Amino acid sequence: MQDTVIGIDLSTTTCKAIAWDRDGRAVAEGRAPLSLERPEPNAYEQHPDAWWRAAQTALRQALATVPAASVAAVAVVNQRETVAVTGADDAPLRPAILWLDERRKAEVSALSTRVGVERMHALTGKPLDFAPAVYSLAWMARAEPDLFARVSHVYDPHAWLVRRLTGEFTTSWASADPLGAFDISSHAWADEVIGALPIALDPGRFPQAAAPGTVVGRITPEAAAETGLRAGTPVVAGGGDGQAGGLGTGVAGAGTAYLNLGTAIVSGVYDRQPRIDPAFRTLCAIDRQGYILETSLRSGTLLVNSLIRQMFGLDPDADPGIFRRLEAEAASVPPGSRGLLLLPYWNGVMNPYWDQDARGCLLGLSPDHGRAEIYRALLEGIALEQAFATDRVVAATSQPVDSFVAIGGGSASDPWCRIIADITGRPVVRAETAEASSLGAGIAAAVGAGWYPGFEEAAAAMTRTGAAFHPDPAEADFHADLLGLYADLYPRLRDLYPRLAQLNRR
């Protein structure tokens, strides 16, 4: 009896293969680590072959627990804004450039101007920012023109795994669109963006884009031998890990937002229309019908770990218990961190300002502030940024956001969830599973396998929530004043950031 589906989640540092039953319960799991290569400062790469090796390992581990014959379908979700290129023999010409890579920053202005900034935003749903991987292609074309002239195929990580599993050169709409060269309204590659690259590419060099939840191929005998899957098992289009995380929390309609407290802080609300506004970036939802209006702060747990190391001189890897101790210290500090306010723009700011030069700031430091106040200010600063971002989305769309469903490593922190609930004025509900992206892939596989008539029904059957944290009404007025002060901070600093960046380039 085929009573399981497998969601493959190819993230930045790990590939996970989790088998899910019809109720969304994890029944088997495999995982394999992925390392990052840093060829120069602010450059991040991975070899695509490492993705395939990690997927093989993860699948074999999962299939040691559940029989391959029980798997009705497999679906893939992937790290976004990452791109690989191959030559005529379909072998990689260079390592893939990851979403963390900042070498593409210099390409944003030239490429977007060539297309038209407003036109680029309207076509792709992506405001002026270096995140989309099309700017990595532009960087390759300028920095490595001889190599770029040999490009025969352009892969996102989803397409790479589908090729290895099935032999098909296909990706999902919801994996194609983070590249920033995809027309989100017509669900097709945007020829005018691809044609504006410094060395233009034929759109045929990009994978076929298929609707999420549809079968894009079947496991080949070769892939079966390498992974343990049964030959002929359907492979279903999934999507980007962000959209999949939203689906895996049950966010498939209006009113609720997912909140991923991970390396970055990513939140998304569902909408049936491809709305365009600087308050968010617009992505194709995995349900085939709608869109995700997503806000993102690049500095999430990445910033938490950085601050612990650089300011406190502590090593979270060597002492994982440091998080609980710091949370206990921060809990002894009253709301507002005794007059300390943190702007968490350590890696620039995306929505709504889209300022690559913006940087972090601690306002109000005095000799009375120690690490307890600084740590609480950090947690509050990220919560304030989320409140500000969500309020901008609500204002731009006139759609309410009544609550958040929290996922990611940070969601395990009760104090942080309480701070977010208090500052945003919205309940924070913890998802039952920490593996929401893989579950999102499992939901796509379940739809592709015909278990459910659609994504809404599949999400309702396969997702659940756990503990809930509600805002403290006694602190509502204080937090409203704090948010007003926070909203004024960046506009007061905006003109200083370019001058600071110029001095830093000496």
C-alpha cells in the first residue's frame, strides 16, 4: 500500500528527505550536511554535485525505515535565489552561486535599468534588490565572459535534483520565480529580462517551468539504484523552501502569516492577486492559484549568533546552552530594554526600503547597559522590524494579518515568541513540526499523488499547530510607542549610510 510521500528539502546547509503519511506525520527521515565554499569575502558557493550526493544519502537513510514500495510520490523544495550553469555536456561549468553571495550587488543597477526598474518589479514581483539570482548570471557574464559564453543550461536547485531523479529538465513555477527572470503572472520565463543580460541567453537554456503539484517525471532505473527509490515513482513539482514552509504551516488562505525565525526572518501572507508594492516581494504560491507576499530580514538567527560571538565573545557551537541563559537574563529586563533600541540591518535592509548600504545600529547605549539589555534589545529589534513590515503589508493590501504561525529554529524560544506577540500585537502560534518546508513538499507530493483534490484540503489534513503566545494587553500602549520610535529610526539615518559605505570602501 502506497501510504507515504517523501518531501526532499534541499536547504543551504542540509538536505533532508522526510517520509510523511496522509495525516502529515513524519514516519522516516534522512539528512546529509552541505558545506559552503567561500572563494573570497562575501562570496558563497556550493557544487551542484554535492546537492545530488546529499539527496542520495538522505533518501537512502529515510528508505531504511519505510519500504520504497510504500512511497506514492516524491516532491522537491529548495534553497532559493541560487543558480548553477552547465556546458554542452551538462556538467557544471563552475560551482553554483548561492543566495548569500554579494558579488552580484554591482549588477543590480545596470540590469534593472536596462529592463526598467518598474517594469522589472511588475514582471517578476521583485523590487530593486540583489537577492534574485538573475544578478548572479549578470555577474558571471561580466566577470567570466568566456565561461558564460559556453552556458547551455541554467539550473535552480529544484531543476538539478529533478534532472538527476528523472532525466527531465524541469522546475516548478515556485522555484523558477526567485531567480528574478520569471513572469509571475503568465508563469513563464521573462524573455526581456533574460535578453537584457550582458551576454544574452536563449530562454530555452532555462528549465521548463511546471505547475506545482504536477508530476514532472518518474524515477529512472539509474536514480533508483543510487537512492533506493522505486523506479517509476512519480516526482512532483514543489517550490522554493520559503513558500513551502508557508504551505507546511497551513497558510493557504487570507488572515494568517507564516513566520520563519531562521537564518533570515521571513514572513509571508497569501493572496490570490500578484500585488506589486515595495512593502514586500511577490512570489508564486505552491497552490498554483495564488501568490505569497513576503517580507524578509536577512539578519535573523544569523545576527543572533554573530552578536553572541562578536560582542559577547561566546561560542554557541561549543555551548548551545548559552541561548537559554541569555534568554533568562533578557527576561529580567523590562520591555524597552531600559532605553536601548536596536536596528537589525546588519546585512542591509530589504522591504520596504531596499537599501543595500543600510547597517545595524544600537541607539541609547550607556554604561548601565550590559549583555542582558543588549540581548533583549536584539530580540525586540527583530520583533519591531517584523511588526513594522507586517503593518506595511496590511496597509498596502487592505488584507488583515490576525496571527503568525512560527517555524524555524528561533520558534523554539518561548521568550522570543512572547516578545514578538507583544510587539506585533498578534498571537504567535508554533507549528507542530519544525520541518515545515519538507512537509510543504510532502503536501505537494500528496496532491500530485491524488490523495487530496487540492492544496487547501491537503494542507488542512496534514498540518497542525502547537503552543500559542498571546499579546499582553497591559503593554499594548507602550509597545505602540516603541514601534513609533523604531519606525522613525531608519529615515533619520538613511542619508548617512551612503557616506559611511563610501568611507568603508577606502
